[in-house]
Amino acid sequence: MSLGHQIDDEFDHQAEVETDFMRRGFVKWFIRGVTAVYGAAFVVPVYRFLRSGGADEGGVQVTQITLNDALKLETGAFQMFRFGSKPAIIIRQGENDFKAYLATCTHLGCTVSFNTGSQRISCACHGGQYDPSTGKNVAGPPPAPLTALKTEVANGELIIKV
Ligand code: FES
């Protein structure tokens, strides 16, 4: 082999090594970029939620609503409603006696409802039951009472607040 061929082979080999090196570098940076984008897509919403303290949509924490529809309920009847972004339940127990709770089961977070037969707030997921007068967990796996909301009837309006 002549010296010219040896030099050409050496250049070819060097070019292959550089191309391979550049390709690996590109792949490495591409993977890092994709990982960063997917990581941000997961982390940013979680960060925003934690930072908001669980605030409702738009960053505004709902602390009070008016629910005049519930004034039409018969005694012993109930209504589901939304308190901000959260599901909630109200039960009429007398003329001006309303009990309202956030309807999120304290076991694993299913939405509870009211069983008019047993007169208990119940969770269909695992059979949890709550006392509608107090929100106390009385049967099944829920470890804690429902979060109670205050109710007030004033000037013909039903106000529900934290
Ligand atoms: S989530 Fe309600 S009883 Fe399990």
C-alpha cells in the first residue's frame, strides 16, 4: 500500500469517527431535550396545584355560594352541587335545617351520595357510610368524617360557606 492510500484511509477513518461522535452527541442531546419537555409537562401542573393550596380553577378559592334550588327540596331529600371545583352534597333535614358537605369520600376519594332508604350518606366504591347530621364516618373503610360546610337561610336565600 502506498503512502497516499494510507493517508486517504486514515482521513476516511477519522471522518467516520467524527461523524459517529457527532451522531451520538446529537442523540444524547435529543433524549435530554425530550426528557426535559416531558418532565416539565408533568411537574408544572403538580407544582401549580401545590402552590395554589388546592384553589379552584383560575386560582380563586371559593368560600361561599348561594344554592336557592335546594330550598325546594322536601325534608329527607338531597341535592348534589359543586362548591367551586369540588363535588358537594346538601340534605334537607327540616324547614330551615340543611346539612352540607364536600362529597369526597375520605377513604379513596370517590364521590359520595345520599341513600334516601337508609338515610345515610354512602359511598358506592367500598360501602363507606356517613351520618348525614354530622358527616361522621359510621361504617366501612372511611377513616375520617366528611368536610362539613356551613348553611344559612337568610332573606329567602340559602347560603353555603366554608
Ligand atoms: S372510596 Fe369511599 S369507601 Fe372507599
